[in-house]
Amino acid sequence: MKKFLMVFSLFIVFSIYANDHKFAILADFAGDMLPDNGMCGGGPTMPRGLCINKAGPVFYSIYPDEYDALVFFTTKPLFGLNDPKQAFITKADIKGIGYDVTINNPSQVGSAGRLMVSAVVGNLASFPDDPQGVFSIIPIKGVEVIAHEIAHRWLAYIKVDHDDGMGPRDILRDYVNESAGNHWSCWFNTEGSVQYGGTLTDNGDGTFTDTFGPRKFSQLDQYLMGIRAPEEVDPMYYVRVGYSLNGCPDVLGQPGTTRTYTGQKVEFGIEDIIRANGPREPASSPCHLKVGFVLVHHPDFYPLPAELEKVERYRTALEQWWITATDGRGSIDTDINRCGTGTAQCPGTAAANCETEETEHPDEEVFPDDNNEIDDTDHLDNGTETPDKSVEITDDSESGDVTDKETGETESDHDQEVSSKSSKGCSISLVN
């Protein structure tokens, strides 16, 4: 059976790093994971620059289908529209969180069924060396950028219904060019959600001051993720500014700065969320997730030790961040061998063979044909199907239109509509 094969540049080099760097390393021998023109095929929603529809099947030809999310980096320099930071959702099967379609097609990234979302974060060099450092384009921490993209699996799509005869309204989300995005409005007091929103202080005089500090998962976020019961979500509020019936179009402020709004405080509770969107079904979801980090590189340039160490820092930082950000209710395992067991509050299960899996990679070179394919029935068959649809979430509302220097086009010229009311989405694109 024809299968893509992940071939490391040097198996001996991989074996040296395997114990210290618990993530996958893929070499782009066929040139289709990191195409020169940045185009990936796979439909208009497929991310550009780093082609997960090509890298994913190679990954799954070696690793089992036991990951809830994948995070894709590359050491290849990517610029402009070819270096988006975005979510590619392959499962949208939870009711009551704002989706209006059901999507279940992990095969677009090579998974036979488990994969929920891929965070395509592109150029490793675009991230600060310290995961706690502020990202250059959007003023949140580097580790928060990755968490933000994974979180698009659940956030932020919901409406609110105040039971006032006006019906559901889309005022909790940010609005850009009269279209709802997939981030919380800065006028919504999320107390610093990783999906944005405000960290607001009610000054008692009709003004509200927003600060821009560290981000986490709010109580509402945790409910939508399925790790907090509805009765455990405290009352919330947003500020209606002027005559707007929509959320804010504003960009985030820099940490350490403030912004003050004048408006009407509107309080609501979780019952208003359920009234507008229906109850969450299922009521809860597993709190422990398996997340694989994947580093893709040009075959002639094996990642430098500093680059490998940087991915490792982000991998371990995300694990620790996730525990704190969920108030201890969630945990993730980013060991590519799936050896993590979570926490006492959110336990997980290690893979049965996690202690020996590193020795189970091929110990001899297998040479692909001109199409980077091999006939090898010994490799894992994930039952990959022909891709048909998915949801792409691209982060464009924070930084405005970004111009591609090669084409002169702005990022808004490339916006694509997809089969969800969350189609506007989020994408950070970097410009050289």
C-alpha cells in the first residue's frame, strides 16, 4: 500500500536528540511540505507556507493516531502570507459552543479520526526565544500564541440572549469590517482570556479601564472546553459602547498599558449563553489532551541545536501554561511518545509502550521514489481518506491588513469564506 514515509536526515542524529527533544522532526524530501510558492492545495482553507496536508500523512506514517492536537513549526524562513499563525480545525462535533455545522474530517491532516485541531505556527524564528516573551506582531506571549490557536477548537463563536425579546446577539465577539471574528470583544470582560477580550475594571463612573496582562482560559472558556460545569461559571459583563450592537473592532494593547472605555455595563450569566446556543453536548469533555509538536525542515539543513532547544522550550512551557491557565482543571501531554500522565486534578494515561517507543523507529534507511512514496505494508495504516472539508481559523483581526511585499495584496484580499459562521477567523501574518 502506498504510504508516505517520514525520513529523517540522519537517523543517528535523531537518535542523539530523541531523549532530550520529545517532538517529531520531518525532512521535506519531496519539497511539498514547504513549497517555494507557499501554495499547499487541499482547498482554499488549507494554510499556506507549511503544508500540513502533506506533512501530516508523513507524521502519521510513523506515529500512531493518538494525538488530539498537533503543533507545526518549521525552521525554513517564511514571510508574509506564507507564514500565518492559524488553527486548522478537523473536528467540530460539539453542540452548544456556537458552531452551526458538524465537521469530522481529520483525514485532511492524515489522522484516521482522533485529531481535533492543528496549530500551524510556521516560522520558528518568528517566535521570541523565551516562550514567556511578547510576540512581535500581536502583543501576547509566544506560548500564548500556540495555546490561542489550539483553543479555536472551542473558542470563540457563541452568542448571548438576555431574554429581553431581542433574541440572540453577537456582541461578545470582536467585529472587523462588519463581520464577526473568532475572538472575544475587548468590551467583554473575560478577565484576560487567551482568546482576547478585556481585563476590565469598573471605575464606577460609566468608564471601564482595560489592562493587557497575561492570558489564560476564563471560566466561560473552560465551560466551552467542557472542563467546568455551567453552575461553576460566575456572572459576567460586557460594555456597550455608543450604539454598537456588535463587539469591538480594536486591536490589543501592549502589556503594561491601559485603555479606557465609556459605555453601559450589561451583566449576564451562563443561562443567557445556554439560552442563545443551547446546552453543551456532550456536557463535558476529557480534561487531558495529547498534543504532538512537529518540526519540519529542508532536507539539506538539519535543525541547529539552538533551534531544537527552542522547540523543546515551547513544548514544556505549553504544558505548564495549560495547567495554570485552566485553574488546574486541564492538562496536556506534549511528549511525542505520549508518556505524560497529567496531574492529580486532571490525570491522563501514558501510552502502553511509551518507555520503549524511541527504539522502535526504523533503524535502516528506506528510500522513497520520486514522489516521496514507498510500497511498505509494515507502516501504520491510518485509513486516511480523501480530504473533503474542514474549518480554517485565521488570525487577522489583531494586526489589520498585512501587505505581501511580493504581490502587493493585503491579507484581507485572501480572506476565504468557509462552511461555518466562524469563517472570518484569525491569522497573524508576518512581513519581512
